[in-house]
Amino acid sequence: MNRPKHKQKASFAGIPRVVMECPDYTSLSASAIRLLVELAYSYKGGNNGDLCPAWTLMKERGFRSKATLTRAIKELVAAEMIMLTRQGQFIRNKAGLYALTWAPINECSGKHLDESPTRTP
């Protein structure tokens, strides 16, 4: 059996150990941790600041109520695990966007973020 010459590198969704060891992380509810994992999954290395926990997306990922999702978002913001980078505008059909606080905010072309890109978290 021939092996492929180039192995395909698998990507992963990760939360740094230093974050997981933080008291703010250990005090999070299960729903907030679940959302944080989903946002880490959405982060591809160059889109921090363009992470969207919209109900339509999170419903497909297993969230069962808008209220639970809203509480989880508020909890992650209060614990400074995520930050709002663009305020959602229902009338203009623009979703709120977030960034993971342990990674620099990236330039997200065409997204008109309220936060500027950063080099360090």
C-alpha cells in the first residue's frame, strides 16, 4: 500500500492552557465554555475580530435557545474572554462580531470593525 508523499496537516480549535487555567475561565458556565470552544473553532488564524456567534449559526452547532446564547455571550464578555469588535445592527442586517482576547485582532476587510487591528492581544 502506497502512502501519500505529503500528509495533509489537520487544523484544530484550541484554547491556550494559560486561558484555561485562569480563574475567569474556571468560573464560566457550561454554555459559555461551549460558546468559547465554538468561537475558537471559528478562528482560523487570520480572522480574529470577525467571529460571529449569531443565533442562526449557533443553532446549527447545538445551541437550543437564544436566551442561553445571549447569556453565554454576555458572560464571556464580562470574563474578558471575548470582546465586541462590531456592534450588531438589526435594521441594517449586520451581525455583532467578536474577537478572542488571547489573540491579536486581525484586519478584516469590508467588515468595518469598531476596533482597530492589533499586533498583540
